[in-house]
Amino acid sequence: MLRSTIIVIAAISVSGCSWIGNWGGGYGSNQRPVGQRMNLELAIGVDPSIDGDVITTDFDNSGTAQLLRTDYGDAYGRGVNYELGMSYAVSNTVELTAAINYSKSKGKTIDVGSVNGVDPITADFDDLETYGAEIGVRKYFRNKTLAHLLSPAVTPYVGANVGIAHVESTGAVLSSAGFAGIGEPAIINAEFYEDSLVPTAQLTIGAEWRASRNFALAGNRH
């Protein structure tokens, strides 16, 4: 029987980039009001990499079916993140943030091994989906030097966020013409891991361009 001890390392990197749309009002370009100020933020981003192996080398009990080492980059497409949040300006340079987010990496169909070194084992991976919430703080750098070098409407910033993410259960459908020869069904549903909660943290570096009194765009790297 094909051994079910496929090892999964759920190590998702925190590298990525995103664009943020910020809606507020009542202030000029490159300025934030002191006191209460709420803004709506919508963001979309891309995860360029996911670290870790989704499958490690393994064999069935008879030693005739081999699974090859497969990392997340081989098994899943590039992840896309969506975020809806709010920011609260506590000063002209500091904002508190809160957001909910959703991320999806589309599963691929690839060969992950063979039976007797002849018949390939194909895996049709489920999509990898997560959703969660986070809170954080954002610090803007507003001074005459940066305004002169960049633009009065462009402001760099750094941020830090912590939160929690719910990782949906995922797996793959394994199939091979050689399964019948080792007493296995033609299709095997392999579950890699169940639903789980994962703490998250990230540091962000970016810049905001205030297009008008009521709208701004920002790009960042985290």
C-alpha cells in the first residue's frame, strides 16, 4: 500500500508586494490630520515565493512506488492576496491599522514520482487558501528633505503587523496507470494537512502617493 506518510512543511514565506488604495478626506496632499481620522484601505498583492517542501521522498511498503521531493513552488502557482482594512491616524505621521485578508495559490497538476520507474505518478494539487486578520502600526516620514527629493505628494513609510491566519485543509489526487500492479486503486486522495490556525507577522517598507484629498495609492514590500 502506498504509504501515507507524505511530509508537509507548511512554511509560507512573508515576502511579497502589494498595492493599497486609501480613501479618506479633509486634508491636503502629503498631510495627515492630528486626532481622529479613519480611512478605508483596499489592497492586492502577490507572493513571489513559498518556502518548504510539500512532498518529501517516500516509498510504498514494497519499495516499488516512489514519490519525489516536491516543493511549494512546483506544486502551486504564485499566491494572490486581497485585503480590506481601516487605518486610524493618531498623529500626522503615525497610523494604527486593522485588516482582514484572503490569499489563494492555485494548485498545479504535475508528475511527483513513478511506479517501478516506468509509470508516472501524477498529482492534481488542491488550491492553497488562507484567510485571516491582522493589526499593526504604520510610520510615515514627512520632512522637507524627502518632499524635495521625491515629491510633496509622495511619502515613504515603514510598518509592522501581527495577526492570525486560517489555513484551509489541502491535499492532492494521486493517479498512475501503475497503481493497479501494486494493489492500489487508480486514484488516491491524499490529504496533506487539516485546517489550522497560524500566527503571522510582517514588516513593511513602502511609499504612498496622495493623488487627491480623498484618495491615495501606495506600493510596499514585506
